[in-house]
Amino acid sequence: MKFSGSNVLVTGASRGIGEQIAKTLASFGLKVWINYRSGAQAAEAIKEEIEKAGGKAAIIKADVTNEEEFTNAIKTIVDADGELSYLVNNAGITKDKLALRMSVNDFTDVINANLTSTFIGCKEALKVMGKKRFGSVVNISSIVGEMGNPGQTNYAASKGGVNAMTKSFAKEAASRSIRYNAVTPGFIQTDMTDELKEEVKAEYEKNIPLSRFGKPSEIADAVAFLLSDHSSYITGEILKVNGGLYV
């Protein structure tokens, strides 16, 4: 896959889907900045794995819900590399509860972690990338932001907001040749889904036309495509990677 840019920042890259995205992008020759908030050892292990495979990586700690920390992290990258070519807004949390039991804090915590952090990243990327009139941003959303889900009112609102916001940024940034797209994963094999009981997994799989959970690598490949030169005429799109669960 071809990339005209040289580096990428992946938020929340110390585990799960973010980890795989970082490894995949490094395999295509990009220098990957691995962002983490609390998983220092995991981030270091990913960096070492990438470097052993011949790739380039660096670690940057920042709470991306904090505007000053996120902005300073991007400044650090630009100071070190002279640019920021690509950004993947992946960091996020869940606090699942039925709406009647969900506190306002439960709601706003998820909005801040998933939606506000993505807004900060998109905004700061536009500032930096706009100077060179080049760049691509991919926001990791969720199938829940498209179809809703009981017990995830806060999460659905945050990811639905990411989808709408991605389209708005795409329209604002197009004149500067900067692209914004989003990926909405369905059920993906991660530490979180590994904790589900086998009978629960089997029940979920019955509703997925491809009859299985997705792999983190399948999300990472979709992200790589949307960042790459091969998608140079694609912006404002919400790419479903869900095995046909929601079409």
C-alpha cells in the first residue's frame, strides 16, 4: 500500500484494535507514534516489536481528553518529525448501563473520552496538516453509533457524534486537501470479547451474515486503506467493517 506521508499518530494504541493498527501501519513503512495514557509497559512492548520487525516507532504519553495534553503531544511530533501526515483517533471507553440507571457523569465521561477527544484530534490535525495541505484522518467509530444498542446510550451517542463530525470535518478540510473518514467496526476479537461466554458469542454470531467475529487486522487494513494514497478521492465516508451485521 502506498503512502506519500511519513508518520502517523495512533491514539489509544497500547492495546486492542489500536495496537494492531499501529503494527499494520508500521509494516507499510510509516513511523508510528504510539499514544497511551496508562499502559506504559504495553506501549514499550509494541514499540520493541515494531522495531524488531524493521519498522519505526515512538511512544507519546497523553490523556487525549485533555486539550492541552493532546495539543502538546501533536506539537512534540511535529517538532521531532517536521510534520504529522496521518492521525487515527482510536482512544475510547465504555461505561455500559441501562439508560434509567445511567448517571449524567456516566454519560459525559464517555462523550468526553470518545467524542470530545476525537474533536480535539481532528481540529489540531487540521491546523498542522493545513500548513502543508496534505493529510488524512481516520476516526474509529462503532456499529453501535449507527444502529444503537441497549445499555449503551452514552456509547451510541458518542460514536454517532463521531460519524456526523467526521463528515463535517471532511467538508471543511477538503479545500486544504485533507481527508477525514471513519471506520465502524462490528464485533471484533479483542480482550473485551474474549471475556464473553462461548454461548453468548455463538448467539451473537448467529446474527452476523459472515457467521464470525472480525479480526483486529481486518480493522487495521481498512484504516490503512483510508489513510493511504489508494483512497485519495475518498473523504467523509463511514466505512462499515462488521461482517454484514448492519448493512
